[in-house]
Amino acid sequence: MSKIDWIVLCATLLLILTYGLYKSRTSKNLEGYFLSNRSMPWYLVLLSIMGTQASAITFLSAPGQAFTDGMRFVQYYFGLPLAMIVISVSFVPLFNKLKVFTAYEFLEQRFDLKTRILTSTLFLLSRGLSTGISIYAPSLILSSLMGWDIFWTNIFMGGLLIIYTVSGGARAVAYTQQLQLLIIFGGMFIAGYYVVHYLPEGVGFSDALRVSGASGKLNIITTGVSEKGFDWKDRYNIISGVIGGFFLALSYFGTDQSQVGRYLTAKDNTQSRLGLLMNGLVKVPMQFFILLLGTLLFSYYQFNPGPVFFNQSVADKAMKTSYAPQLKQLDSSYQILQVQQKKNSLAFVDKQDDATRAVFQNTRQTMDSLQKEYKTVLKKAVPASDTNDTNYIFLRFVVDHLPAGLVGLLIAIIFLAAWGSIAAALNSQAACTVVDFHIRLRGKQHDVNQLEASAKEYRVSKYYTLAWGIFSIITAELATGMGSLIEAVNVLGSLFYGVILGIFLVALYFKKIGGTAIFRAAILGEIFVVACFLLDKWGYIGLGFLWLNAVGALVVVALAHLFDWIKPEEKKVLPIAAETRAEADNNQ
């Protein structure tokens, strides 16, 4: 990067940090640190929810996902709007009425302590691992730009994030995400403009879409149905997106403390609901346009020269080995094909007939084969390297082709996205550890006034934030070779989200089932989900990861009913129900 890029990068990050810490001045208690004193308006709740979702993985990996696999990934979000409605109706009023700090406090009141502890543990494990991957994503950028070892880059990035999160708490997260998203959307729009702007003269936006469409990249809606019937292993189609995506979104937004903690910061039910419902309306179009950027980038490289492999640092290492001549030959063949592909693309845009389309597609298939062969040789040259370069495609375009200043801004955007989502995750992990374990297991029941008055617990919460930050850095060190990060983080979440959702579904809708039944059901359900994942990975069954969310939830509900039928328990009355009855008696 140029000197001006570094100035823009550092100035943008410094501005965000200063703004967030300034806005985070709050009462030094747990409600201020974790929930921003429950004072946020709906639009800040919306931006905080979106900012927590939109990690660096979204902006770094999603364009590469569309570049390699097309836009069908957008179907992953089709169940989200419906999930927002269910959460607004069932989850939000209950959490706000009970004045919980974490979603899992409710489970003790509905079931028992062991169910609360188990569910909170599942959340902490899943979120801790996912946060490590989220730290790894921006570390890729620094590692690629600076040539640093990824081990030290993870420590550097994680250290900055820990300082930011420990210092500010929930209010810093919410206010910085407000500014971050404005900068992020502006920067992504600028990047999209330059992708189209750099196309050859006479080739416009609609032509770029035709080229990507001819390569199958505009596969926005897919059914997953073939001549052999429905393909359960197909990861992204409209059926798995609506059903599996609904269960995943319901669990993520309804039971994951990193999201629950965002809308618990709202002033009241109305503000929480508005933030969630608006998120349901905005998220799908937002993801659509990020993926669209990836398809435009694909079209750009049909008209302009591009690398055979996008991770330059790995390619440079391979060139120092005995495989260098073979790699150079493959790269040379690829560059020759690129010159021909530009002619093919211009001919297709000009004539748009079947003949030119066929020539274009055949050349593209040959180029894809060369890329696969190059990666095979690369893996032999540098065995420990990650030959999946999906996460580097957008970054490579930014660094190689955007004007000075804009490169620094786009890199800053990816850092900002990382800071917003990771800070929210660390904040939620610390909240669960303090409230569900540190305070509760010391024999103290939930008491809002007691927690608000405890400056000691406020200080302890910062130490737990630090501890989870260190755990996430360790996880980031183990994240190498996971392929597309946006897929990896969602696969990981799907191993836990279905079971957690099943626990909450029983708590909310099946009032007769007790704590022992749901506890046993959750343990067996988690074992079943992990077994399904491993059997799929080993090739014994075919089941896309989105279905694990539905499977986990339904298995837990079914097992809970079975255990309750075998040994019924005495129904436990929620405090909120008792309170409602008392109010009714007073009104009579």
C-alpha cells in the first residue's frame, strides 16, 4: 500500500476508536457495561444487530463466495424475515419483562439451574470458536499486506480488539457500529463502481451481468432438485434456505447472547421489535448486493488480466521450491487463455448468441481446470498452505486496482467490520460468564439492583472479557485451512444452534415439560447433531449444514416429550406468570 493508504487506514481506525470510547462513558455497573443501561433507540439497535452480523468475514469472504460459487448463498438468508417476526412476538416481550441480563437466566426460571448452565456453556463454546475465526479473517489481510507470519498477526489483531472491547463495553460497540456501517456501505458501493468503471469501453453493468450469468454465477434461486430427486447435501437452495435458514436465524437472533444482548439494550419492547423487524427487511438485500459485487468481480476478470491464484504470499513461497517451473508453466498457459477469454467475452457481449456463449463457456472451463491443477501443484510445493483462495479474491482486487487512498479505506472497512462483530461477541461471552457462572454459582440469585450497585462485578466482567479474547486468539491460531470463512463460521454455528433453539422452543411453547427431561434431551440432541455432521463429512450420509439447525431443534423437542412421557415432572410456574396473576387479582 502507498503512504496515503496507510494514513487513511490509521486515521479511519483512530476516528472510530475515539468516537466509540467517547460515547461509551456510562455508569460503571453491569447494566451499563453489558446492556448500555437499556437506553438505545430502535435505529441504534438495528445498526448494532447488523454490525454484529456483518463481520470482516462478510465483506472479505462473501464476494469471493459469489465469485467461485455464484449468488445462491443469498438463499441462506431467506428464512430470516419470518424468524424476526417470531422472535418479536415470543422472545422479546419475555426477555424484557423478566429484565434478564442473558437469555439463559430465563431457562433457570423456566426449568432449573443445570439447564441454564448447559445452554450457556453451549453458547460460550460455539461463540468462542466463531469469534476466533472472526479474528482470523482480518489477520489474513495484515498477513497478506505486510508479509507477517499469521501467528503474530492473530495476536496483534486480537490484542487491539481486546483493548477496544474491554475499554468500551456495549455502548462503545453500539455507537461505533453506527458509524462503521455508514463507512462500510459507502466503501463497498465505491468498490462496486470501480469494478464496473474498469470494464472495457462499451461494456457496462448489464453486460457484466450477462457475462457472469453465462458462467452460472447469477444462480440466485436454486431448488436443489435434480433428476434423482432432492439433494439433501446441497448447501444452498430455496428449500434449505427457507426452512434451515429459519431455524438458524431463530436460534441466532432468539437465543445467541451476542444478538440478544443487542436488542436488550433497547428502551422498551417497541424499540427492540422495530430493530429486529427492520433487520429482517434489510439483511437480505444487503447480502444480495455484497454477493452481486462478487459476480461483477468475476466478470471484471473475464475482460482483464488476473492471477491464476489470488493468495500471493502462498504463491511466492511456492516459487522458491523445485515446483516453480511447473507453476510458471501453468501460470503462463492461464495468461494466454485470459487474452483469448477477453476476445470471447467481447464477442459474447456484442452478439449474445449460442455460438459465442459456447466458446466463452468452454474457455472458462479450461481456465478453471488450469486453476485446479495449479492448486494441486501448489499444495505439493507448500504442503502446509491453504490452497482455497476464496477469502483473498476481493482483497486482491482492492490492493491491485483501486486508487491510492481508497485502498486504505477499504482495508479499514474490513477492520471495522471485524471490530464491531468481535467486540459484540466478546461482550456477550463476558456477560454470560459473569451472570450465568461467576455470580450465579456463588449462590446469588439474579437481582438487578444488586448487580447495578456492584462495582466489583463490573471490574470482574472486564477480566472475563480479556479471558475470552485470549481464548479467541488461540482459536484463531488453529483456523488455518478452513476454506471459505463465511461458510466455516456458519457450519460451526449450526453444530450448536439447533440444540439451543430446541431448549428455548420447549421452554416457550411446551409448558408441561420439566428441567430433567429437557436437560437429557439437549445432551442427546447435541450428540446426535455432531454425529450427523461427522457422518456427512465422512461420506456416509448427505446432509447440508443448514439442515442441522432444524434437525437439532426438532430432535430436542421430540426427545424432551419422550423423556417427559416416561417420567413426568411437576410443572414449574414462571415468575412472570405469577406476577401476571397477582396483577390480575389486584385489579379485580
